Amino acid sequence: MNPFKFVGRRIIKTGIAVFITALICSKLGLPVIFAVITAIVTTEPTAADSLKRGIIRLPAAAVGAGFALLFDLILGQGALTFALVSMLTILLCHHLKLDNGTLVATLTAVAMIPGANEGIITEFLFRLSGTSLGIIISTLVNFAVLPPRFGPLLVSKVNELFENTALHSEELISAISKSTSANVNSSFRKLHQDLEKAFQLCQYQEDEWQYRKRDELEDRSFQFLQRKLTKLQKLISHVGNLSYVNLNAGLSSAEKKLLMSSAQLITQYCTESTIKNDQQLSEYKEDIFHLLKKEIQSNSNYGQKETLFYELLGILDCLSQLQKATEEERVFSENNKNYPAYIFAEKVQYD
């Protein structure tokens, strides 16, 4: 059984960073608590983020430490000291454009407020060294230990998006065929939120590859996932436009039947990854195209029916392109044994 399935890489890396930080601080006689707090909150999803934000967090931590010792010396350990230190740390970090280090700086500041035993300069350097050590170690651990792999996560997210898009489209088409309204605003917002998360995973992987050598087949599989995600974005756009269709005149029995059959076909293509024959899809596209052409010829103004058929045609066209691209990639993967297995796995394994 894969241990990473239950304990993620980021959790393991956080534990390693905390252990190393605490061990080194204990050996050097540095304040462990400041360093450990910093190591916990500075472990990032990618090595790229750790390096970029680590550079920002070091001066931000110095800002927080400075305010903490200054106001502790002036006002003591009162409630006003905690409030002023927090406010001024956030304010100055924002002014200096150190926003990515604000959290670390503020936590460092409030943790350092308990009174200094030596001179302010000595205490400042003593406490800041522990915090800096936490930032540096967490950055190095994140870069060197268990490099993240976002491919399996992206596959899972894309599959989930396809399934939810199918449910959303089926609900909409059913409501349109019955001339009723469907309350799909919340589910459509969630689709867009999940789509943004999928694109964020793509960006994480691109950032990670800035500092690591990418495998040719892994790169190809990732490009395929990105193309698939782009088509999915277009598909969701067409489905979303269906929610604005409000038919003034009802549909004929043949049109309703075609709509419901199309909804079932959309669900099939979105949830099954082994479809090889798109003859039925081509026939449905042709039928809907003829309906669209007929409506345009019989009406001088572009109406709701035309919108319905146009968006349906767009959905089926997206699915046709996706099916073709997926089948080509599947054939390629079967002919290359080192192709990432998680791309077409029945159940994605996380590691």
C-alpha cells in the first residue's frame, strides 16, 4: 500500500523540516519555538514557491522581530504591545511589498514579544537567527525531498470536472426539454472554481519544472492534460450558455427526444474514457446542425431555439475533438511502456 495515499508529501516534508530545524537549533542553542513555527508555515506546494517566497520571508521576519523587541522594551508584554506589533508588522510588510512574508513576520513577531533577557541588538539577532534557520531549512527540504508530482492530482481533477459537467448539462437539457427552470447557479460556480484549481495545478507543475529536468514522456502527457483542460473550459462555457436559454415556444416531440438523447450521449462521453467509435456522435451533430439551419432559415431574428441548437452543437463538437485527441494519446501510450500510467489508469494512485 502506498503510504503517500494517506500521508501527503507536503505533510512528510513539513515533519522533516521541523525535525531538522529543531535538532539544529537545539545543538546551536538557538530558540527552537521561533524556528519551528516558521518551518511549519513556510512549506510550499512547489520548490519554486519556496525559493521565491523564502527570499521575501527573510526580510519580513526581520521586520516582525524588530517591532516585537522594540515595543516589548518600550511598553512591556501588555495587550497593546501585541496589537501594535501585529498591525505595524502587517502595515510595513505591505508597504515594502513583502506580502508573501506577512504571515511569517506576524507570527514571528507575536512569538518574540515575551521579554528580552539581554541587550536589544543581541536579542534581535539571537531570535532572528532561529527564524531564518527555519525558513532556510524548510526551503531546502521542500526543494530536495520528495519532489511533488501534480500529474495524478490533475488527472483526478479533470475526471471530476468532466463528471460534474455531464451532470450539469443533463440537468439543464432536461429542464429545457420540459420548459422548466433549473437551479444550477451554485453548481456552475463550483465548476468554475474547480476549473481554476485545475489550472492552478498546471501552473504548479510548470513552476516545479523550472528547477528540475522534465522527462520527455511525462512532459508529453502533461501537455495532453493541458489540451484536455482547455477543451473542457470551452465545453463548460457552452454548457453555461444553456442556462440562459428560455424557450417561448415549446419543442416538438422529435426535438425533445433528440435533446434527451444528446444529454445521455454527453454523459457517456464525459464519464467513459474507452469510447472509440464516434459514429453516433457524428449523427447527432448532423441532426442538430439541420435543426439549427432550419430555424435560421425560418426566422429572420436569431432566437432562443437557435441558441439552444448552437450551444448543443458546440458541446458535441468539443466532445468529438476530445475523443479523437484522447484516442490518439491512448494509442501512443500503449506503444511506449514508460508513458505515465496514471494518465489512463482506471483509478488514479497518489504519491
